[in-house]
Amino acid sequence: MGYLEGFAVTFKKWGEGVTTKEYRAGKTNRKGEISDKDQKAPKPPRAHGRHVLNRYEDGMEKCIGCELCAGVCPAKCIYVRGAENDPEDPKSPGERFGFVYEINYLRCIHCDLCVEACPTEAITESKLFEFSFLNREDAIYTKNELLVGDDGLPQHLPWEDWRPGEDEHTSGWMRATAPAGKASYENSAAWSGELGYGVRAPEVGQDNPEDQVVEAVEADLDAHGAHEHGAHEHGAHEQGGHH
């Protein structure tokens, strides 16, 4: 298509008005039922969305202000400053806590490296990916917005479209059994308890491709060894018959 034909499409659409469509509007599900106009398609269990700062089950903050998440972030969108805990009123179980925590979502690429780097499982990503900002200030989430409430649930800000299940099975839940991990971690709860959720159920059904390769090589070696052993016995038998 030449550039003139491209302009023709532009001018054709010029006067048609708004073309935004609602989610799954007018479509039917497998049962033949018409779905609601604002119904969203289910998200993958490993979807990366808006971050949350978690608490332990006793309400203490998990973040210790170590700044490892900020150091590993390839987009340089995280800013953290730690402070010493007040012995009379500690915020976290350790000596330090996250005094300042900011994420600039104009830069964030949701790579989840911050979750991988966190030694205390403080930061995870929910499945919420729809949050619009009217100004740049709103795009910079501070600790006040990121830290879960006293019930352990993420805060719902006015410009966020939360749906049921978007705070369940967060990115941290699957870390131990990710493809880069070990398949032996399957069915093993490797995540500390969280306020509002307790100890999340372990992820299942993740086979490590590297383990599969090792198993295949070992099987080939066993088969090759059995073949060599059989050939050796056959040669010894032939030699004995010759004598």
C-alpha cells in the first residue's frame, strides 16, 4: 500500500467518531452465552502488573530498605532509601526498613527483576495492568500507595481498574518453580506467609527443561552402557565357542 492509499484510510475513518470497543462486547463464550460488555478475558497466571509492598502475617513490613531492587532495575524506575528502625516502634523485623520507596511507572517495563532480587519477598507484581494517569505525579507511586493495607490487600486507587483475582498468585508466588528454577520445587511452598493471604499454595506442573535434558542424557548413557555390556558378553561367548 502506497502512502496515498494510507491517507485514504485515514480520511475514511476521520468522521466515524470514537471506535473504542468494550471488552468482549457482543461475543459468546463456549456455552453460547453473551458475555457482559465489560468482562475481561482471564489473565495468565504469571502476568506482571502493578507492584505491591507486602507485610508479614503479624503486620510487620517485609521491606528492609536494602535497595537491591533499585540496583537491579534495568529501567532505573525504582528509588529506595532505608532508615534505622526505632527499637520502640519497629516497622520491620530487621534493623532497617524501607523509609522511602518509589516506582516511576512511566519507566517501568514490568520485567519482574525487582521481585527476583528482593531477599525478603517484600515486592511482588499483581495482575493489574490497567491504571491510567492524568499527570506525571500520579505515575510515581510512593510507599503510601504501594504498601498493602492493614488487611494485607492492595490499595485500590481511583484510576485503577481492579477485578477479582488480580491480587492472587502474584509474581512472587511462582518464583521458586520458574523455568530457571528446579522442578524439584514443585508442590513445595517456598514463599513466606503474607498478611491477608497466609502461605500461598505452591505452584504445580512446572518441569525444568534443563532437568529434562539431563534425564534424557542419563537415559541415553544407560541405554548405551547396556548395549556395550551386551556386546561384550556376546563377544566373550563367541570367543569361548571358538576355543
